[in-house]
Amino acid sequence: MMTNSESPDPKASKHIAVDLGDRSYPIIIGPKQISLVDLNQYVQGGKVLIVTNETIAPLYLESITAGLEGKQVDVVALPDGERFKTLEHLNSIFTKLLEQNHDRKTTLIALGGGVVGDMTGFAAASYQRGVPFVQIPTTLLAQVDSSVGGKTGVNHPLGKNMVGAFHQPIAVIIDTDTLDTLPDRQFFAGMAEVIKYGLIADYPFFEWLEANAGALIRRDKTALNVAIEKSCINKAKIVSADETEHGIRAILNLGHTFGHAIETFQAYQGWLHGEAVAAGMAMALDLSMNAGDLAQIDVDRSKKLISLFSLPVAPPEDMPADAFMTLMHRDKKVLDGQLRLVLLRRLGAAYVSQDFPQEWMDITLAKFCHS
């Protein structure tokens, strides 16, 4: 278990490697990284397209462009929100690339949260059959999860992230100072993914989160650096072992099948992704108890930690059980009609199950759904 004496200096940057052979890349974590990191080292040619959103652009865009002097720098500022993560708005990125004559040596830079990162990565994977891109995540959720691992894509009205590609960035630059401007709701939503790492693979980290929840709620810089670094270490280790999710990487989806169903049910205009995942994790914990793996005390302990960050531990009251079943069976993790869910054998040890009795699911849905 980590102690405060082992916490990193909040003024120092940390480097974590995502080991994927010749496609390996660094995750750089620390304050003021937007101004300290020389982005030119990641730009192969003379052209750059920065994709951001209307909320983030006024805060950080000028700093990014100032460091790219001498390059042709174009910008696409997307509207802010999950409901804009669509093929229509993705096409605006392609239009800008074509209008400004970007070639196969162009570099895309994603400056924003998970929506911006996913869409920029998908555009980079597709434009002229693949160009490099850099992730500069500005939300906690993007910093600890979506910016690392190369999952890119857009949503469809019938399902979340159903259209996309694996395309690894060439660097992930995490400026922890960007969290200073993050609204509380967005910050707490990111904590859902942080807690996930403790639940699926790192019990000492789970214990540390319990002990340091107060410091994280206050956004203590030292505690935040530990949480971000440990999350990225866990994500990098899993991605390095299973880049395209044919094995262990699937455990990163704890709560996500339930959570994606919630987001789709709400047409991506209700809860934030992290909020939906938090409720989904609570439901997965209950299912793990039905399976005989977790005790009630484990479930209660986990839900208490989730709740400390003002996150839901139950789905929306108006979402019926049949909506869960319909939407979860459209999830991309379904294989041959079999629903695959991430469950816990114990706190800190996850596994993927697709042969659980329907009765277990029925018990959980009856407990959480009002209709």
C-alpha cells in the first residue's frame, strides 16, 4: 500500500511507457506540461490539425499553437458534449483536413476530454488510412482512461462507441493543472474510472483511495498525482499485454456494459460517462455477489467509496429492466449472442463471464430497476 511518503512530487513530471513494440509511446504526467513539453518532437511534417472543443479552446489553445511556430496549424473546435460524438461532427474534422490540404505526414492533436480524444483518434486512424496523433487530455476521466490505449470512435443512436478503430497515439501529455478549471461534476465523474482500477486489478490502490478520498475530493495536488499515475500505470500494463482486447484488456470494462446502456437510453444527454459507469459498477458488484464471489461487505465498501465522490450507485429511476437487456445485447462486447460482463472474484481481481445464469441478472435488475 502506498503512503504519503511515497507520493510523487507534484512539481515533477512522471513518464510511463505503454509498451507496444515499435508503436510504444510515453505518458507524460505533471503540472504545466502544455507549456513545458516540446510538441514539435511529435510532429513529423509541417502541418498540424488541433481538434478541441468550444469550452477548452479559450483556455489552452493559444498555449498549444504558440509552441508550434513555423508549422501550418489549423483548428477544429467541436461543440462540447457526448451527444456531439457523431459521424456528422467527425466529418467536420475530415473536411478541415481536406480543405487545408493536409497530407499523410500531418499530425493531429486532441486537446480536450474523452469525446475530443476519441473523435480525433478515429479521424487520425481513417484520414489517408492513418496519420499520427497526440493526446492532450484535459479532464480527469480522459487523463486516467480514454486517452491511453488507442480506442477511438463515435457513438450511434443505437449504441455507444459502435463505430471506431484501434489507433494508438504517439504520446499522451497530461497537464495536471488543467484539472484546476474542471467543474466538480466532471472531476467526480473521472473518479469512477480511477476507482475502477482498484476494483479490477490493484487492491492496494483501492485501499489507498479509501484512505485518501478526502484529499482527492479537495483536489490535493499530491494525492491527485498519485491517483493519475497509478491509474495510468494500471492501464498501460493491461494495454501492453492485450492491445486489441482479445483477453485481459476486457476487464477494463467493469460496469461499462451497464453504463453504456444507461447512456444510450438517455440519448447521450443525461448522465456523464463516469456517472453511468459508477452505477454500472454497482450493478456489476451486485451480480458478482449473486455469483457467490463477493460478500455483502465488499459490495457495501465499494459503493461507499463510489458514493463519497457524489457518484450514483443505481441507474436512473425511469430506466426499466427490459431496456437494460435490449441495449446491453447491442453492446460490442456481445459475442455470438452471449452477453459478456466483467465481474469480480474479490476486490482487486476481475474476470470476464459470459456463461452466468440469467437468474443472476434477473435478481440484479429486479433490485435496481423500478419497472
